Amino acid sequence: MTKKPLIVGIDPGNTSAVAAFNLDGELEFLESKKEFGTDEMIKLLVETGKPVVVASDREKIPSKVDKVARSLGARKFEPLKDLSTERKEKIGKGENSHEVDAYASGLYAYNSLQTQIRKIKRYAYENEEDIGAVAKRYFSNKQLEK
């Protein structure tokens, strides 16, 4: 079975949180913990699916989020401006503020990438290709050709 493509939201810090959504916008997992290292995050993400986009709630992507994205070969997603606390509380979910921020980051990226996601799904279906491979290719270099 092929791994499903994931859109990931990360809230870095002493207590970090990670949220991962599939391309249907369903939450695959949401986790937070103190001293949540990048290696541990990466391992959890790779066990869950194929991260194709890694998002932050900040206009300037934090170094930990950048490191995770680069390690996974995933596209970085930054909002045009920092997501406001009100916005994050409106769209985010979780047991604590870190989870709410990670959830909001991932969901905001998912919602912002709807046009691209539809294009990826259509291409994968029409060409009978694995959607994870198509998504990885698309978000790596914006091309769908084999």
C-alpha cells in the first residue's frame, strides 16, 4: 500500500506540536510534547504518510519548521502574514495552544492549496498514478509530467 500524501502544520518551541492532514482535509494525527525533537517529528510523519507540504503559522518560517521540511523534501508553506490568534482559535483544534496552532497551520495550508490539490487528484486519477508520487512531484517542482 502506498503512503498517503500529507500536509503538515508545525508549531515549534519548548513544547512543539504537529498536525498532519491528508489530501481530503482529514486529520491523520495531532500531537504535542515538551522537547519534541525534529528527528522524532520526522519519524512520526514518515510512519504516518508522505509529507509533501510543511506549514507554519508565521510569515517567516521558523528554523525548526524549515529543517523538517528540508529533511523530508517537502514544500514549505508560509502564509502571506502571520495568522492571528483569533484566526487560529477559529480554525484550530486541540488540547492546548500548541496543538491549536499546529492544526490551524496545517488546515490553513490545506485550504490555501485547494486548486493544486484538485489538479493533483485529477492527474493521478486520469493517469492511474499513485497520488503520493504525483503530489510529491508537484509540490517539489510544480510539474505533473512523469
